[in-house]
Amino acid sequence: MQLPPKVTDRAFARLAEIGAGDDGQALRVAVEGGGCSGFQYEIKLDAPDDEDLVLEGEGQRVVVDPVSLPFLAGAVIDFSDELIGARFVIDNPNASSSCGCGTSFSM
């Protein structure tokens, strides 16, 4: 069995800051074909679907659809607030290479 992705306290705290859960929204992390390395992440606020894996913390939810789940096995979903900008980031052990944009990867 594959390990589900993990969500850091910092990512849950950021979702709480923006009030995502108050609006019934969750952070959706999906993997799609495309991008400069073959796959790309789609990260957005969305309503959870019945078949989604739901990761909960601090009253907030992060959801992953069943198609994206194998690509995110063991990944860590975090929130980074640096000089270059604040964004949700994914540390994915399945990615053999990634692109400088941080949203595209290959396996």
C-alpha cells in the first residue's frame, strides 16, 4: 500500500488564515499531464468530492483525487513564505526531476 501524502502544520495554518474551511472549501492538490517536465501540479481551492482522499488538520482539509493519488504517494504538501513569494509547495519523492517553476515534474 502506498503512503498518503502528508500536509504540514504550516500548510494547514495558511488554509486557516485564508478561511478556506469556513467557506466549505479545501485545498485540492492534483496532478495533470503537461507542464515543461511532463506532469504539473494543480493547486486550488475547491469543494471536496466523494471519492477524494481527505487530509484534515486544524479544522482545514486538503483533498487529492484518486487519479492523482499514486503520483503523490509519500509527498509532503507545505506552505512556503519566502522573498520570491508565498505559495503551497510539494516535496514529491516520486519526481525524478522537477522544473525551476516548482509546479512541473517528471517521473
